[in-house]
Amino acid sequence: MQTPTIDDGSASAAIAHRLVAARRGARALPDYPGPLPQTLDQGYAIQDRAIGLWPQPIAGWKVGRIPPGWETRLGEERLVGPIFGNAVQTATGGQTGRFALIEGGFAAVEAEFVFRLGADAPAGRTQFDHAQAAALVDTLSIGIELAGSPLPDINTLGPPIVVSDFGNNAGLIVGPEIPGWRTLADEALRCETFIDDRLVGRGGAESIAGGLLAALAFALSRCASRGYPLKAGMWVTTGAATGIHDILAGQRAMISFGRWGRMHCEAVLASGEDA
């Protein structure tokens, strides 16, 4: 029997089913469950099928940076993945968020600046510049992206694989708003990430290539071109401002955004109910 390739619709559907089943069952996958997608379009085709299998609506999108070597090969500098409604936590009063991670899979925390849209993206538009993106924004908040996957080596396998598994997203913790963000320079938006009280990364809005609005404009454009125009109330993360920091069950993360506040997260082992 001939081995199916990723170009086969049946192969994409089977991969999506296995990835979703592993997430919902909180089971690690030691190997990728099918032929490896070689292009971003192949990865997004699997992501589309997986979105159709997930029982929760999309509440927003994560934006991630594609490493320079891969950017040259793939022709894009960023990627997107869905954030589902049941995976968004709000921690505006100093609460501690919860990261239910898959044992044996991948888990990391990322300091984020998070936009919330105040208006729907215009119907039919598939390209957005910074000004058009800014006009749709309601608020900018501090936040933590929970990067997670049943695939322990997801990031080393490459961006098409990251795209195929929901962009390596497992949730979002949204913190307090940043008042007057439109008048602030990137230099004012700084942050530090700690794991179990150990400093693991420093950065800020300056760390995001092209700036925060570049990430938002990309999400608006890429999602609209795929048939997912962004809607009012959706969240959009802008990129890992201090890096991607691995975390294990039992560990605690704290991210300081200076005068904008501190955010806390504890990692625990997931069960099937967490999905």
C-alpha cells in the first residue's frame, strides 16, 4: 500500500484527528502522527481541520515569530494559531493563573502584550497596515501565553509543524490593561520573566520585530485570508517578549511588567477534563 503524503486530504484529516485526540486526552505524542507538513499552507490545512474538531469557539489568536532561517525558506516571518474560549483566563486583580500541561509534552510560558479588538475586521479586507490594525483595537493588556502541545519536540520540528498543532498554544492569561498605550514608546513596555523565582528572560515591546502593531496587522491579514476574519472582543497576542521559557508541573512563573503589574502562573499536570 502506498504511504499517504501530506498533500492527501485524508492524511491532513487523520493528523488533525490524532493531534486533537491527544490534546483532549492529555496524552503526549512521542512522534508526529503522520507525514510532516513541509510548508505553512500544509500546516494551516491541518490546523483548519483541527479547528473544526475542537468543541470550543475561537476567542482569539496567538502570533509567533518564525526563526530567521525558516523565514527565508517559508517566506513569512510570523505564524498564527487559535486560542479557544475555554483556554482564556482573566487575572486582573493579582490572581494566579493555572497552566494544565500535558505530561511528556511541550510546555512553556511567554510574556505577552495582548490586544483586544473593539470592532470587527472589515468584511472582504485581507491586508492590513499598522494604522488599519490600530483603528480596530479596544485595549492593550499584559498577559501570559501558555505554549503547549502533546509533541515534546514541536519547536525543533519546525514552523509548519507548530502551525499544524494550533500554533503550539494551550491558553492565555490576560492581565490588567495598559492605559494610554497609544502614546507610549516601545521602551516603556518592559518585562522580566521568572521561573521559581529565578530570572530567565528580559525584554519588552522592543523585542517584537516591527512592533506590536506589526504582529496585530499580520494576524488580521493572515486570518482573514484563511476565512477567519477577526471579530470584536477577540484577543491577539503579539509575540514572546522575553523568550520562550520551559516550565514543568509544580513550577511557578512570575512575569513583572514594571508599573503595569505582575502576573503569576502555576503549572499542574493536565487531565482529560482540562481540555
